[in-house]
Amino acid sequence: SDIDREATDASRHHARLNDVRLAVVRADGARGFRPGSFDLVVANLMALLLVDRAPEIRALLAPGGALVLSGLLVEDVRYVRDAFAGCGPPKERVDGEWAALLYEGTR
């Protein structure tokens, strides 16, 4: 999901190019979905948005679901990790100045 029409159009376009079936929803973050609906949630957002919307992002996960938080600058990892502390300890992946947090079997 994305609130930006250009981003959702690009997602649909790239899914077609790669022959991938993808449901794209134009919505303001998690607000367009029923809580507890997903076994996997991937959020590629800036740290400030991840921290601000942590409760609604966590609420999307079904029990035992996995969460991937990506597109983080290394210096912001601590703040995001703290905001998602209720998901348990993450695996951290770093590539240069970028990082991702991987939470498996949350809740």
C-alpha cells in the first residue's frame, strides 16, 4: 500500500513486468487493512514514520507473523528497534549506510 498514486502505479507496473500477482492498495499506511490479517508485513519507510506508526504496523500481524522493516539508515536503527520492542529481538541486516530489521514469529 502507498498513499502516493505514482508509487502504486509503479508497483503494479513492475509486478506486471515480472509476471507477479500483486495486490496494490492506495491507502494511508495500515489504516486501509484489518488488524491481524497478515502473516508477513514489509514496511519500507523512513524511520520517523516507522516509529510514529509502530502500533498500527504491529497490529497488522497475525499471531506468529513476520515483520520486515527496511530502508533504514544505520543511525536510525536504535529508534526503530525501540519502537518495535514488543515484537521481540530482531535480526539486523546492514549494507553500507542502510539497514533492515527482521522480526520472526512475533506476538
